[in-house]
Amino acid sequence: MASLSRRERRKQIILTFIILVTAVMLILPFLWMISTSFKKANEIFSLNPKWFPSKFGFSNYIGIWLRPYFPTYMLNSIIVSIFTMLISLISAILAGYGISRFKFKGRTLFSVVLIVVQMFPAMLLLIPLYIIMQKMGLINTHLSMIIAYTTFAMPFCTWMIKGYFDTIPEQLEEAARIEGYGRLRILIHIVIPLSAPGIVTVAMFAFVLSWQEYLYALTFARTEEMRTLTVGLSLMQGQHGSVNWGEIMAGSVIACIPGLVLFMYLEKYLVKGFTMGALKE
């Protein structure tokens, strides 16, 4: 028993060490990005780099915000992400509730297809979607990106929310129907409030997916007025023959703030939503 206890303790130490090393490897680039955003050019390109700038300053943040089109990039990302989140959320709630509560032919197959489509690489659908958007006259519009992102977000969101709806006892809905509630009223007043963690989870997923996406935003947005933050920051690296890494790092920090704040605020719902929705068959 003693040897078994020592073996288990050794495994825990090794596992803890691996987790710490992995966490440090993931956090270090982010910390270096923040540190660089406060440095001046001479410190960034110093032969002896330092973790902390000799003097903290916000000149890079002011500079990136005053750059042409940076506020436009930010606004475009917000518009596309919010509308993608809302459309994906509404569609996932309606589809997930239908799959969870109604018995129809092909229900199981349809549920499996929702997961299978997530396996298709985004690159595989880029050209077909571009041709469709071009024929519809949607290239260089917010709508083209919203449609593309919703296409990728909705299957996973539907599966997640369906699993969460499965955890809600149908007896609650039966009692509401006795009181004269219709399906839509039951969904809005009973099912959705009880599914808040799952709904927050899929909303966060859809928002982050569209906020950080690069490939489709680069392909569909052809002018500066339509580009999102990820594309705009990447293209700044080649402007005017030089790269202002301080401003680009400041812009990257700004780009991380919305998702980080949203995650911190909704963390308790995310954890519960993933465990309740993803594990329920």
C-alpha cells in the first residue's frame, strides 16, 4: 500500500509539473506581447531584451488607435461577431429544442451530421463559399462573413444546446402545457431561463470563432473599410516598408480584451455549460 501511495504521489507530481510547464509556455507569449506594447522602439530591438520596459508608456496604444482605419477594423469585428453570435444562438436554440423534444424520422442521423460537418476543414469550403457570395453580390460586405461564420458555428452550437435541453425534465413543460402555455411560450419562459449556462457557452463560442477568424475575413473583405481587426493588424506589418512592433502588439492586446472580459465575466456559466451540455447523450 505504501509503494502504491508513493507511486500515485509521483504521478501527481509529474502531472502537476507537466501542467505548470504547459501553462507557462502558453502564458509567456501573451505576457511578452503585453510587455512589448509598453516599450519604445529602441527597447524592442535591443540586443539585451528585458521583460519589463524601463519606462511604461501608452504611446503605442495611442499610435495604433490613431492609425487610419484601426477603429474601423474594431467596429467591423464587433458587428460581424455580434451578429454571428445572435444568429447562431437563435438558430441553435430552435434547432436544438426541436431535436431534443420532437421525435421524427432521421432525428439521430441529423444529430450525427451536425457533428460530422465540424470535421470539414475551413479551407475546403473557402472557394465554394466565395463563388456563392460573389454570385449573390455579397463580397466585401459584413453579411458575407456573418453567413460564413454562422455556417461553421451553428452545428456545434446546436449540438451543445440540444444536449443541455436534454437535461431539463419534460415534466416541467407538461405542467406548463396544462396551464395553457404553447410551445413557443414554454421555450421562452421556461426552457431558455433554465438553459442559461448552455446558452452562454454557445454564445461565447460563436463570438470567439468570428472574432479571431482570419482566412475568410481576408478573402471576403476587399477594402480597408470592410476589414476586420485580425486582418487589419496582419496587413500593418507590411505597410510603408517597416514594422512598428510596439503598435502592433498594442493592437493585439486591444484585440484580446473583448474576448477576455467576456470569458472572465461568463466563466462560471461556461464551465457548467460544457459539463452539462457536452456530456449528455
